[in-house]
Amino acid sequence: MTQIINRRSFVKSSGLAGLGLAIAPKIYFDNGKGKDKVRIGFIGVGLRGSNHLHNILSRTDVEVPAICDIDKERIGIAQDMIIKSGRAKAVEYSDNERAFEKLLQRTDIEGVVISTPWLWHTPMAVAAMKAGKYAGLEVSAALTLEECWDLVNTYEETRVPVMILENVCYRRDIMAVLNMVRQGVFGELMYSHCGYQHDLRQVKFEPGVEFGEKGIHESRWRTLHSVKQNGDIYPTHGLGPIGTMMDINRGNRMMSLTSHATKSKGLHNYIVEKGGDTHPNAAVEFKLGDIVTTVIETANGENITIIHDTNLPRPYSLGFRVQGTKGLWMNDGNTIYVEGKSKPHTWDKADEWLKQYDHPLWKKYEQEAEGAGHGGMDFFVDRAFVEIVKRKAEAPLDAYDAAAWSSITPLSEMSIARGGEPQMIPDFTRGKWINRKPLFALGDDY
């Protein structure tokens, strides 16, 4: 779904009532291998959705009975992929913004992958769960605190899992560091630094310096968030991996945050440089600060710093730093220091450490992950989703994670609007975090 979508009018007029979806029967979970084949539908087959489709079509245990997108061109591209994989042509749903409702009414689909503009993520995931379909949900999962609670409440009512498809959790170096954290290499964790530091000016303005109705691909919808919001509008690429390392929602939780934003200059300057100061978009006022800094306190006494930086010229980096009582790893510079192992006050190159602690999942599926996108980590996130659908299992990155990680967006907006005032982070688990056990990347297959 790559066109601009008027979700506000849709929600106001329908409240999703048109689905006629009663609360689904509970799904009973098992730890076995599950059924031989599963049937997955796709809601949104734009650039990101097509990447998921490519990975899932490479499996022999998945059928794709139906696809949905209001962009007919993207539907055609997806159909070509499906047919070339040797499968039958999928049924298409593309009439209007609510076409996904009809797809969810199908009885031959067990799960759906949702890769649409952010405004639609929560409504579609909620509708999927109410229809009894596993929801594989692209990031971020929600934009408001109300939506975060919608995800949690619907999951608890239906017991149908939603999995946030945060691929960076499966990045090879991240999983090696997770392995090191779990084996105590860095001692007791104290601090982490992460973020989304990525020059997206060409993505936000395409073609040229256009966006909105004149834009293409993500510039049709993504740039509007930079016009309307001032906060960390894309926190999960950094926070997700740190959340798994710090056992967020599973023995630990995020308690409060403070956020600050710089002034906004990058997008305006880009428009003027590329399109001239007389271009109509040169008069647009962008609300999003060029650099947004958020600091989170956890129940177990750690701090997490998240940076959102997408409007200025810079190389790509998620800026990871994981630090404990015995040492630390830093993504930028690819360095590690471990007290008693490294030469005092001298960095080690991380390569040998990461190789030594390479995660078992990467060792097992390295060859299959080649060519899957984003250095292979997309293979693992898509594999995990398919496997939980096959086995009727709980999601390793679940509704509570989706809600907690995504809540940083509205809470950071509130903090910035109030001069950096601390904001309390809701306990989306309602106290269950105390006894919940870590699940992510602890099994043999996902």
C-alpha cells in the first residue's frame, strides 16, 4: 500500500466495524514442529512488503493465497514474483483502503505480513488478530499510546499473537553481542546507546524534492510524519535489539524517559539546495527536529540513550554501544574492550570476538540467509514468523514488545513538547514482566 491513505476518515466512519469479526477462539500453543505447510497473506506489497514476499516464497512450506495493496503496479510486481516461484496466482484485494478487510475474512489464511504506511499498522494488526490470523507487523507497530494498548488488549482478548518484525534484532553482530551478554562477557549491563542514524533525505523527497501526492514510494507518506511530528518517530531499530539484551518485558522494564530535539534545518536546506528557494516545498515548516535524543531509565537501573537522526548528511549507523561492569562493545569503529582479556586501555577489533560468539542460529542458517536482504537478517525475522504460525507458538517479539518499543514515539513527543519533562512509560505487561522469561533466540530454529 504505497499510496497516501486516509486512515483518519476510515477509522471515524467504520471503527473497523465493517469486518464483522467477533473475538476469535483462543489459539492453543505447542512446541512441536507444527503442520507441513502454512498459508500467509500479504497486506502491503510495496518495497518492504516485496522483500518479505521474496524471502517467504523461497520456502517450500508456505503458500500465498492472497495479496492486498491499493497500488495496482505493486500488485502486478508481487504476482510476477509468486508465479515465478511456481505457485498459483494469488487472489488480489486492491479496490480501496478497506480491501484488507476482505482478505482477513478468508478462511484459508493463517497469518498475514503487514507492510503498509505506519498509520495503518495498528488497525490492520488488530483486525488480523480479531480475525484469528497471526500478524507479522512491520515497524514501528504503533504511533500513539492508545494504539500501543490496542495491540496488547487485543492480544490478551484473542490470544492470537502479533509479532513485531524488527529485523535488526537478528543482525549477525547484534546476535553475537546478545550471546556475549547472556554469557556474562560484559558483566552486569549498565548502559546502552542506539538509534536510527540514516540520511533519508532522498527517501523523503522522491522524485527531486517532492513528497505527499507528488511523491513516489515512501515519500508519498513517510515525509508527512516529519511535517507533523517532533519526537523519535522510528525507535525500534535501535531499541529492539537493546530490549532483548536487557530483558525488557521479561525480568526488566522501561520506567521513564526524557527527550530533547534540535531545531529543524536539514530538510528545508535540502529542498533549497536541490529545488531552489522558490520551490513550493521550500515554504513547508518541518516539525521534526534534526536530531532527537531520548534517555530511558529501566527498572533494573540501566540507562538507554536513543538517537533519531535522519535529516542531515551522514553515513548510516545505528550507533550501538553495550556497556557493563566488565567491558563494552561499540558498533561505530567495530571495537570491544573486556577487562582482564583486552590490553589495558586499548581497544580490540571486534571481529574475532564476534566470530567466537557467533550466535547458533547464524551458524545453522548462514547459507540459507544469503541474499535475503539487509545482510541476511531479513531471512531470520521472516523465518521466525513462519515458524510460529506453523507451530501455533508464541511470538519471540510479541505484543508487549511491540507496544513498549513503539511507545517511545508518543512519549518522546510529549517530553519534547513539555521542555524535556520526564514521561512515565506504561507497564504494558500489567506486572507480568516480573516473572516472564526471555524467549528471543533461545530455540533451535527461531
